[in-house]
Amino acid sequence: MQFNNKTMKKRYLFLILFLLTGVVMYFTNPKPEKHRQAVYKAIEGILQEQKAQLLQSNNNLSKMLEGLNDENIQSMVLPFLEQAVLVEDYKVFSLTRIDLGTGVYTVGIGAFGKVFIAPQLKEQVKANMTKYLE
């Protein structure tokens, strides 16, 4: 089996690019705090939406929620996330997992300095909130 010079150059170039990508991924793998912030941001948006809907419904619960501001939401949710969000570090990427007591679920992935949260997390949180608020 003979390789010409052009084929060898392509292979070395591919190998160098592959290794370089791995090194970049290693150094830009998000820290656990970034994972928690991403989950919080996703949940905070849902909580704000639900709060707005409840305030419009004009029931007893809406009267209780009038005094609930962003700081209150943050002080309630962040301690929970500190315990519930787990990060599985694979060195070049990481998985965001959340422990809800009933099970541990993978909800996101971190790579290249960013954390991507699955849309299913928002849907599940909304479904659970609706179940308990009705």
C-alpha cells in the first residue's frame, strides 16, 4: 500500500486539526457554575411567564404573587440548584444533569465555553408547575 506525498499531508493536517480542536475544547469546557447559571436562566424565564399568567388570572394565588420579585425568585431557586445541578465532566465537554429527587436527568451539554440547555427542561418544568397550580 503506497501513499503519495499529498495523501500524507492531508492526513497530518487532519490529525493536527483534530488535536487542536481537542485542546481548544479542553480549555473551554464550562465550569459547574456556568451550568448552574444556564439552568437557572431557563427556569427563571419559565417562572416569570407563569407568574405573569397567574397575575392575570385574578385568583387568591395571584394576590400572593404580587410581592414576588426577581430577588425573591432568585433566593428561592439558587439554593435548590446549588444542590440539584450535577455536572459530569468529560474533559473536552460536560453534561448538565439535574437531580429532582425522583431521578437524575440530563438536561444540557457544555462545550466551547457555552452551556446548551435542552428545550425539554422548560417543557417539563412548565408541566410540573401546571400540575401543582391547578
